[in-house]
Amino acid sequence: MLRNRKQRNANMRYHNEKGYILLESLLTLLCLFILMSWYSQILLLWTHEEQEQLPMVYHFHHVIEVEAQTAHQIETKNNQLYFIQTNDDIVTISFHHQKIRRQVNSRGHEEILRDIKGFKLTERKDDIVIELTTDSGEQIEKTLLKKIQQ
């Protein structure tokens, strides 16, 4: 005859086949709360990374404004922005290897903005439109008014 009773495992002293016990439910809830708190922290990190570029963009706008205020002439050529200063220095803003850089008299290399996919200058009658595309696909536009020659 076959034996229908289950054999006990040497490691198991008590085996409950009736369902969950209170301790198992509490441990499950604890694990769930821990996972949810980690999930919220990861979401905060993702949103923080997206906002990291905003101060760099503000810095770029500030540098452009300062150069425009101190220049007596502003020109564009070959998708580069030239500020001719009162002391005859030529400050160049250009796109170079996914970065926007600033050079004075074609020397040096000051990085103004990084992680840029596209840089486009459009010169119109009264202003210059600067269009940037970040690596994340965000479009940023800056309008720079030209100075009137006197």
C-alpha cells in the first residue's frame, strides 16, 4: 500500500498549510514600503538630473548678454557669433564638439555650455536668434538685439 501521509523534513519543525500568518503579512508590507521609498528616491534623482542643465543655460545667457553689452559691434559668420569689443578684441562664440565655447582673438577655449547637439544662428534685420538643441532633445532659443552703428 501507498503511504498517503507526508514525510516531515528534518529542517521544518512546523509547517502551516492553512495560509499566511501575521508575521509573513507584516514582512511583506515592510518590503513593499522599502521598495516604494527607493522608487521615490530614484524618481527624485531623475528629475534632479534634468534640472541640472538649467544653471548652465542661465550662465550661457548671462555670458552672451555681458559680451553684447561690452561690444560695439556684433556679427555672425559661418554659424559663429563675433563680438568686436571697444579695445579691438574679437570674442568668438562657437559650437565645438558638443560644447559652446568662447575664445578671445582666436585663442583659448572657455567652455560655456556642454551636452549640446545643435547650435544654429539666424541673423535677421534687427536681431540674432540663437537656437540650441541639448542632447536630451530640449530646444532653447535666445534672441539677441543688434547694436545700432553710430
